[in-house]
Amino acid sequence: MTDIKCLDSKVVYQNKWMTVREDDIERASGAKGIYGVVEKPDCVGIIAVDNGMIHLVEQYRYPVKQRCWEIPQGAWESAPNADPIELAKGELREETGLAAACMTYLGPQFLAYGFLNQTCHMFFASDLTHVGNDLDSEEEDLITRAFPLAEFERMLLEGEIKDSLTIAAFGMAKLKGVL
């Protein structure tokens, strides 16, 4: 038996990026309740490092009303079952204009599994070549910049970078010894 049984499920909101559903549930104790779930296609996050420089992107994040530095990341809503490595290569080029001769898979990460079903696949990109970016319309304000790794680490420690995927991917790259 599962810990929580779904009794009924209904979509309460949907757009091309996400579906929000509300499930009527029953816990193992018999207690009933509801659970809100956001469904999104899997995404990727890419730590792109070459010659001691890490490539970040900055864009306005509407929910927190701030411009934020983070690693390149994203999903293809038009191809939700895309191969993660192809998605990573595409997002890296789209957002930074870079192609990587070497892409190392760091592993999967749940971003907010208390309410979101999305898995993010993390990659380490190296041996980078500039090939030109290809921003989509939602990224019109996105800028990219390379930072020395020491400055990036300072930004993490001082709370300038708050993106959990950026922090997790950096930690995995360090722990796996690719950085």
C-alpha cells in the first residue's frame, strides 16, 4: 500500500508550461485531505566552466520580482520527452551562445518535490566554443556573462545567488570532482 492514496484528481489550471491539479487524498491512517501538484516537463541545468570561468545568465524572475544570476537552465515544453543531453546542449547554446565539446552528467535533482513533479538533470559543460545564442521570446531580457570561479563562490557565500539548482549543481560538480 502507498502512504497516500489518490481518490480523485482534477486539473484546476493549465498553460503551455505547466498543469496544476488538486487531488483528493487518503492517508494510510484513513485521514482525508487535498494535495496540490504542479506538473512540469523535466528540465536541465548546466554548469558551464572553461579556463577558470563559469558562464551564468541573468534574467528577471517575475515571482520574486528580481533579476537573478543562475546557471543556464530550462525545458522544452514543445518536446517534453526530449533526451536530457540534447536539451542541455540546446539550452546552453540558446542562452549563452556556447557549445560544449564535453558534457558530463551530474545526476537528477528534484526542485521542489513537496508540490512539483519536475526532475532537473544537471550537467557539467567544458571545452566551450562560442557559436551564437538563440534566445526565445520569453528570454528577451536575458544576459550572459562569465565570472571567475572565485567570484562565483563569493556570490554564493554572500547570498547574491539564491537559485537552488545553481547551488546544487555546483555542489554536485565539486563532489564528483569535475570542478
